[in-house]
Amino acid sequence: MRIAIITDTHLASAATAFNQNWSKVETWIKQAKVDQVIHLGDVTAAGSDDPEQLVFAHTQLQALNLPIHVVPGNHDVGDNPNQYSQQEGQWINATRLANFRAVFGADHWLISAGHWRLIGLNAQLFGRGGDAEQQQFEWLSHALSALNDRTHEQPNPIGVLLHKPLFRQHARLEDSSGRYLLLEVRTKLLNMLEDFDVRFVLSGHTHQSRSIHIEGVQHVWAPSTSFCIPDAVQEPIGQKIVGVMTLTLTDNQHDFETHEVSGLLRHNLLDQIEVYPELIGMKAKLGKAGEL
């Protein structure tokens, strides 16, 4: 099976630059002979505050005419409550989550792909507390138990997919950027997965591309299709490119390939004032330091 992996499209009717990049990606996917598409979140520019953007983005994805699974990002449903970043008004809440589900369906899911099992999780719920987070953990526990019951067969290789990376360099270290899962909830998730054959964890969010292996698991960051963030705002960790990925699954192997799609422009976030007017002050302050 060959799957197109896209993330951080930031689509909206007013997001002209991002939509133009998406048009190039759409054409590429239709020619790429993939079996399905997975979107790793931030489908919209600001769908958490403007539900019409969710509808607009969903329409664009449906035009691919392929099976598609989506996990939400912070721009779609709001961010995790955490002590490191974001104001409370930007956090995920029940209304934002319901709006997403009404358009895209389930925000966490399990895909069977031959012998493989792909688990999609709503990273934005982690650390929120309350029923929605607990329900996702309970769903994951049941899904893993069902896999564990297949004792007469070889264990299924598993891929975990979510918007935010689990960590920067190591699972047991906290990070103060708010870009990764908080240590407490990350530890709980990893403890649930430790007895299973997890081969990779795939995420978006960082607008960088990276692949590292830690303790036998490949941790992959998929590049955004929409823009990159200048070094003065976000430190370079992986490659700051725009593009898509493909994931090829065989019986017991997986392979990621990054594609820098022809015609895709490497937009600078700070130039997108028409989409994010709150960046005006930051752009003026940084000046040339904010250039890509």
C-alpha cells in the first residue's frame, strides 16, 4: 500500500498563497498512484475560530477522490492547555472539537493496511483533561487490547500518527516550547504502547522535515505544504522545506519518501499578514532577521 502524507495545509478561502500551493499538491497526488491520503492536521488556517474554513478545507480534500483520514491540529480545534504557550482562549474546547467532527468525522481512528495497523490520535486532547481526553485513552486501550488478543498470529507492526511530535530529542525530557507533547501525557502514551511492535511515529506541526531513530522507533516529521517559519522565530531542527511524503507499506516493512513538489513555493509565515494579521508586530520587530 502507498499512502500520501500531507500536513499543515492551512487552507482557507482567503489564504491565497497556501491554496495555490495546495493546487500543486492536489495535482501531484492525483498523478502519484497512491491508495489513500492521510492528513496530519492544521488542515485549516484558523478553523478553530472559523468553522467555515473547516468546510472549505474538507471540500478541497474531497476533490482528491481518494480515501482520506485526518487528525486535527491546533489551527483546527485549538491547542493543548499547557504552561508553556498559548492563551486560554486558544485552547481546544468542546465546541471546537464538535465543529471538527461534524465536518471531518472521527478525530482518532485505526486503519488496517494489510498486516499493518495505523493509529491516528488527536494530539490536541492530550493534557486537556475531561471526558474527551479520557475517551480517547479508553478507545486506544481497547484498540490495543484487540491487537493483543491475536496471540496466535505474529504481532502487527504499528504506526502512530498525530499532529504534534512526541518530543524533540528524547522521550524522557521535558521541553518548554509547547511544540511537543507534555512529559506526563507522553509518558502515559508510551507506556501504553511499549508492549507493541511500534515501528514509527509520524507527525506534522513543526513545518520541518526530519527522521530519527530512537530506541528502535523511527520518529518522522512531515513537511508542510504551505509555509516555513524563519529561524528567528523557530530554530532549525530538521529541513525547512515544503512538500509531501509518501509512506509505502509491505508485509513487514515501511518506507518514507519526501517529495518537493514542482512549483510549490516556500512561503515565509511572516509574509502571510492577510491570513494572520497578528504577525504584523512580529514582522516589524524582526525586520531582516525574519527572512527565510
